[in-house]
Amino acid sequence: MNSVKEEVKDNQWWFSKSSLRSAVESSPFVELSIAGRRCVLERSADGSNGKPTYSFKFLRDDDRQFWRSLKGNLIDLEVTQLLDAKPDFDNDQEDEYDDCIETKPLVITDEVEAGFNLKIERPSNSSFFDVYIFVDWSANNAPKSGKDSIWIAEGQWAGKCLQLYAGEDGCINPKTRHQATAHLQDRLLEHRTSNRRVLICFDFAYSYPVCAESQRFSNGFCNLSERLSKLITDDSKNKSNRFQVADLLNQEVSSLSGEGPFWGRPTTGTAGSLTHLKSTKPTDWKERAGLKEFRIVEERLRKRRVRPFSVWQLFGNGSVGSQLLVGLPTVHTLRNATRLSDCSKVWPFETGWVTKFDEETKIVHAEFWPGAIPYRPWLHGVRDAAQVLSCVAWAAEQDAQGNLGTFFDPLSEKDPERLAALNEGWILGFTDKVS
């Protein structure tokens, strides 16, 4: 549906004078894209006099807080779905909504099975990597499988053909981060023993925007991942202290800016103890010279109307900050594990911008984002699984065609932000070279 611009006024969305009125007034529930963030709303009940109330109310507290934080602003508003019934919600609300991705149910056909088997071949036995592992991570606070949980896809060359590791389903779906980390370490050790070169990618940022505030608690990937490994507690049942850690890091920078950069939190449970972590974005964001909301790679994606969320947002639809907090300790563990540390490097922080890797580097860790890689919905009935399978297929195809190396050097030599982007990290699959 068409996007419109409307002013945010109060706690509800009043549509009586909206150009979207005809599209929504007969629907009990709607999903709106509000300044790029997707929120689900319920039609307000009729008034006591029996007359209709021309508004929708937010079903999630953090969505309502987000809406209120935009009061007085003219924002982009779009109806993305009309719903007949109240949808089920994931408590952690970490689902990534990508405007460029269309989800479809799996339909078993010959075409689907051919796609599922991938049928990717390389013309010769020469390629950058022998194995491709892509991980859809999760910050869930309890064991979970299925939608919005951890999915791992792995493809390996067997001669000239690519084979998936996980049999008929094509993916591994561990219920906890502990199980996922153990599985990944076992797989990397097996590949190390067999002298295979591995590309392993997680779907969260590996760093924060380089700015005065982030540098008060982080000095590059190695420092950040090591520090989070010490601060984050994450038990075998997925219970983590990520919000408390964000509260602590906010406290460290409060003397500089008055408010820390992290925002977004639950409205119940331990929320009262998070004195330095607010549920809404800092009010003076744009006026703070020492703070960047997005990394260079995210800024450039947003200029192309692809909108990754800020790494500072920890809670709410599309939020990715929590995955980083509980994810970088896993990258740190895998990067520095016995028998893996001497042959592993994290791109681009430890490799630089390159088009090929040295012979000693057998395991390359890299960040990816599903929105930057072509999506093949027929590969799996669960979108998260289809995304990581799509990424394995993409990487193998690019490698077989001799093109994968170009993605590890995504900026032109003369790009004025080339060095700065190297310090912030990059999303594999997105290049922005300007001649």
C-alpha cells in the first residue's frame, strides 16, 4: 500500500482524516510501518454512545512508547497488513522486518525441491571457501525453536557439488545459545581437522558506530568482544543479563552526554532497576556531537531505502541490539577457542579490506544481514531458515563464479570513509564502490 506522511499527535493513531482511512476502517487489526518500524494495532472500541472511535491503539507498550517519542514529527506511515485476528507475539520482539523481503509459505513442488537441494556446482575445485555457515541468532530469554529462534545453515563442497549438512530439513534449529555455540565449535573443529577453509557469518553487527560515546566502553572489535564476554552472563536456559549490561554501559557514558546511547527495554520484570536504560531513544540524539546512531554501512543502506535498525536499540520490533550483546561473546569464543585461534580471523577488523585471504587463515568470521542478500522463500517453510539457506546458496554461487572475493573489499580506494568503515565493520554482501 502507498506510504503517506502524517503528524504524530498522541498515544493512538487517529485515522478519521487520514488518506489511509478507507483501507483500514473495516479491519479489527492492522500492521503499520511507522518511520520504518512495524507495529501492530487494534481498532479502538466504540464509544459509550455507540458511535465508532476512529483510532487504533498499540498492542505493545514499547511500540506505543516509540510512537509517543515521535510526537509532533511528520513521519512516513504505511499499512503493511490488514489482520482479521490478533497475532501471536514473541516476548522478546526481535523479529527482523525487512521491507525488501517478501515471505511466502513453502509449497512442495519440483521447483521447490530443486531449489532446496540447491544444485550449485563449481566449474573447478578452486574456490575461496570449502564450507559456508550462516547463523540467524536470537536474544530470546528462554529456550525456543521455530520462528524467531536460532537457525544454522551449512553448505560444503563435495567435489564440484554443494551439499547441505543438516539432511532433509536443511537447517539446525538449536533451542538455546549454549547448544548453538557448542554445535558451531564442534563443526569448526571438524573442518579444522580436515583442513577445510570456512566462512562463518552471524546476522548481527560486530561493532558499534565509532564515536566518542562508544569509545568510552569499546575500542575496536577485539576489545568489545572480550569485554562483553566478561560482562554478559547467559545460562543454559537462555537467561541473560543483557539489559543490565546495557544499563551499566550507559552509566559509563552518562558523564559525557547525560544519557547513554542504548535504549529499549521491557516494561515489566527488572525494568525498575534499569536506571540508566530508557525505553525510548535519547531525546537529544541529533544534538549530540559525540554520538552516531548508525554505522557507515547502515547509513549507506538507508540511503538506498533499505533500513537496518540501529545497534543501540535493544527491544521492540526489528531491534538488533540485544543480538549483538549476547552474540559477540559467541563470536569471541569461537574465534579464540583452542585449535581455532591460530587459524581464525574476523573480517574486516583483523584482515583489512582484502580480495583474498592468506593461506594461514582457514576460518573467516563475518557479519551478514539477510536484507543485503537475495532471498529464496521456497527453501524452507520458516522464513528465518529460508534466509540462512539463501545466504549459503548466495555465497557458494558467488564463490563458484569467482566473485565472492569482491565483497570483502566493498569500498573504492578513494572512498573518504574507507578507513572509518574498516574500524566500524561491514555487512557482507553489500558493496558501495563509486568510480
